[in-house]
Amino acid sequence: MTDCIFCKIVAGDVPATKLYQDELVTAFRDINPLAPTHILIIPNVHLASANDLAPEHAAAAGRMLTLAPELARQEHIAESGYRLILNTGADGRQEVPHMHLHLLGGRRMQHPLG
Ligand code: DGP
């Protein structure tokens, strides 16, 4: 999508600190980190939110999930733990309309969710 900031990051048209990219997904550091480690993992294809997930996206969705522990190990937070968040829609407080998985760690998260 031409006016999507995350599509532009995937394409390399907007700079980002990319940690991983393959044919399905891209991972980069959040511009406004809420924890010592705050990474966004996104599908390369434009999906506005998790509501757009369909069976043909299973490979990308699976890659997003399996990449998370790899990046957590790379960031040395796998043992201490981390939180994966997939905000969806207005009530989910999703601000950027390109589906993204937050990987947050390096500090103790607040409990409970919400
Ligand atoms: P959400 O509220 O779940 O839609 O979170 C969107 C996140 O995206 C928010 O933590 C800030 C981040 N973000 C927004 N614009 C940019 C950008 O241009 N570059 C990077 N690296 N992160 C961005």
C-alpha cells in the first residue's frame, strides 16, 4: 500500500533499525520504545489488522510468531521473559493500520493487561 508507513519500511523507503527481513516478514525497533527491548514484527504483505488474516497468511503469521523467540534470544531476554502484543482495532488501541506484533522485554511488565 503506497501510503502505509510500515509498507514503506518493508520496501526500504523509510529508514528503520531492521533486525530481520525475509520474504514473509520484517522486524525492526519501535521508534517509541516502551521497554529496553521493543521490536515490531510485521508481515511484508499489507494486512490492516489481524482481522484481515486469512488461511493464505498462515505462513507469514507463523513466521511472525516463530521469529519472536529467536529475536528474544538475540536480545538476551528469552530467559527473563517478554510480552507479545497484537493490538487490533480501536478498542485494542491499534494506531498503525498495518498488522504488527510487539515484542517487549528487558523490564518487568505491569500486571494485569489492560
Ligand atoms: P500500535 O499502537 O499497536 O498501533 O503501535 C504502533 C507502534 O508503531 C508504536 O509503538 C510506535 C510505532 N511506530 C509508529 N510509526 C513508526 C515508524 O515510522 N517507525 C518505527 N520504527 N516505529 C513506528
